[in-house]
Amino acid sequence: VDGISITEGPMTVDGIEASTRIAGSTNVNYTFTFTPKHQVLANGYVVIDFDSDYDASEAYVAADDPVFLSLPSSANQVKLRVKTGQVLEALTPQSVVVKQVINPAVVKDVYFTLTTQNLNGYSIDTGTSTALSMQSDRKSVV
């Protein structure tokens, strides 16, 4: 609509949980909890940018997720659409589980950037997580 502009705001990334933090693990589930500053209407998007050492090319959300629908992903980015009839309310915590991610092969701290977008793909809010540390699968020798 002409005359209306969107001022991108900060999004709070409340937490990132991984089913395993072991470097190189496959089929890992990630739970992203975030609070957008602005409302995201149906058919808007949540874009999750992964560290460059991830492989999220086969990542998806479960078909029975009540809010999000998976779109084709790339190696380092997952794009989710807000389902028809759903709205992400402003200042309301949201949560989504992204499945079948491959962790980086190296032990390192990783960060995630989440961006909400309107149905035309314009950014609404953006936030970056705190560090999540990948771990070695080596056992300590005493």
C-alpha cells in the first residue's frame, strides 16, 4: 500500500535449544524461541539464518505444526511461512522446532539470526541469538 512504511524493529531471540550440541551430528532438532516486536500476519515469514558451517538444506518443521509451514531451505537458511489463519502477535513469545539439521563439523560457538518478513518479503523485525557452543564427542580420559 502506498504511503505506508515499515520501520524494522528488534526481535528478542529468547533461546535456542538443540537436541544435541555434538559437532557433526546429523538429524538434529532445534527449538527457536523468539518474541517479535511487531505483528506478523498470515502468509508472512520467519527466516532463520544459520552459521555458515551448518547444513540446513533438508530442514523442515513438522506438518502438524499449528503455526508454521516449511518452505524450501538452503544450506544456511530456513524459511517458514505463517499459516493461513494464524498471526504472530507483537510482543508475544513464539516457538518453532526445526528438524533434520546437520551441526557444524567443528567445535565452535555459533549464532543464529531470525528475521520476520511480511508477505512481500520485506523485513519487519530482526534479532540475533547469544552463542550456542558446539561440543566434541570425545570422552575424557582419566
